[in-house]
Amino acid sequence: MFSIKKSFLIVLMLGLTVSVQAQSTDTFNLDETYTMSAEGIITLSSDDADVTIVGSDRSDVRVEIHYKLEISGFSFGSRNKFDMEIREQGGDLIIEEQPREFDGITFGSTSEEYTIRIEAPRSVSLALNGDDENYEVSEINGQINVDADDADVRLQACRGSGFSFSLDDGSIEMDEGHGSLAIDVDDGQANIKNGQFDQINVDSDDGDFSIYTSLSDGGSYNFDMDDGDLALYVTGGGGIFNIRHDNADMDAGGAFRRTVDEENETEYKLAGGTATIRIDVDDANIELRKGN
């Protein structure tokens, strides 16, 4: 019996010796150019990267990816090497991080560096899919769609006509925009400046929103929030603001004339246009202002 146990322990120790690494490094570096349609879509799928996308006069796309993972200590098990697949498809460019799986346990510390930089024609559109990203996008004039669990998104000088964000928890910053804006967040914040939107749809459980936009005649603007803060600054145009609420604090500037004042419904009219603004909240702070 003793010899059997001893043999088992020896085999187990040999197995662990094979699978144990005292220190390891995984690196990936890419700097390549690709062709795509000037009106095509760049689809990027990544996980926990710092992403920079810049629009310019160039006709091709330059992609730079740098990844480095360092493990100090002991790691038991197997881990896939980092890899990225890039392919041109029907005038579009698809950039996909390959699944990274780790079957084991690590004793020690890990250090990860992961950056993606893309330089592309200004006219392309973006479809960005991430898990915990930091996006910096400038001078992209196509449609921009972001679908990420947790992300911080900053857009500068992006002059497209369609913007869509779906986040669990994150932040959105835009210094301009027109056309349509859609925001679906669980718990996040957005700061939108210099908007000229014809349509806005915001759906949030608990968010903090500051939006400066003009209102288009016949435009539709919908805000559905459970809890949170909404500050809406109207820089041009006007319309009817219908607010359905359970327990909300409302503050409207002098330019807004109250036309309905009920227990669960309040309505304001702002002269200067025919837009329809619907705000449906449970417990929120609503601020309406006219001006710059």
C-alpha cells in the first residue's frame, strides 16, 4: 500500500513539474496595411484594449497591435497564445482577437499591455465590440456603433449621421454629432456637446446624461430611465416635452411653458419648433434649459 501511494505521488509531482512555469511572457506585434472600400466598415473585436482610431486622407488602413503579457510566479495549466485574425471581406475589414483560454491557476502577479491603433479613411464606418475597452476615436465620418460590457468612449470631430452605444457600465463623450443617437446603458454617463440630432433614443437603468442639441422640426427624442440625472440643453428649435414620472425632481428654465401639471405627468412647451420629446422616468432629476 505504501509503495502504491508513493508511486502516485511521484507521478503527480512529475505531472505538475511539466505543467508549472515559474515565469512566462506572451508577446504579439503587428504593423500592417490593408485595402478596403472607402465606404466600408471596420469591425473590431477585442478584450481589454486601449484602442485609438484616427481618420485621415489615406486610402488604405494601417493597423498596429502591440500585446505583452508577463506572468511572475507559478502558473499551473495551459494558456493559449495571443493571436489576432485580420481579413478583408467584401470591401470591409474585420479585425478579430482570437479566444484566449486559460485552464489552470496562477500564483503570483500578471502584467498586461494591449494597444490597438488604426489609421483609416475618414469615410469608413466602425463596429466596435469589446469587453473592457478604452476607445479614442477622431475624425471618422461614417456610422459608429459600439457594443461593449464596460467601456470608456471618446469621440472627437466625428461627423457621421448615426451613433449607437450599448454598454453595461461606461462613459461616452462626444464633442459634436448629428443624425441619430442611440444610447443603451445599465449604469453609465454621457456628455454630448454641439449636437444637431434629428432623433435620440436613450434607455438606461441608472445613468447621468448631459446633452446639448438642437431640435429638428418633426424630430423624435425619447428618454427611458429608471433612476439618474438628465440635463437637456436645447440650442435651437423647440417642441413639446412630455414627462411621465413616479418621483422626479424637475427644473425647467423660463423659456419652457408648463402646459400639464399632474401627479405622474408634466408637460412643457418650448416655442420655436415642432419636435416631440418624451421622457419616462421612475426616480430622476430632470433639468431643461434653452441656450448654448
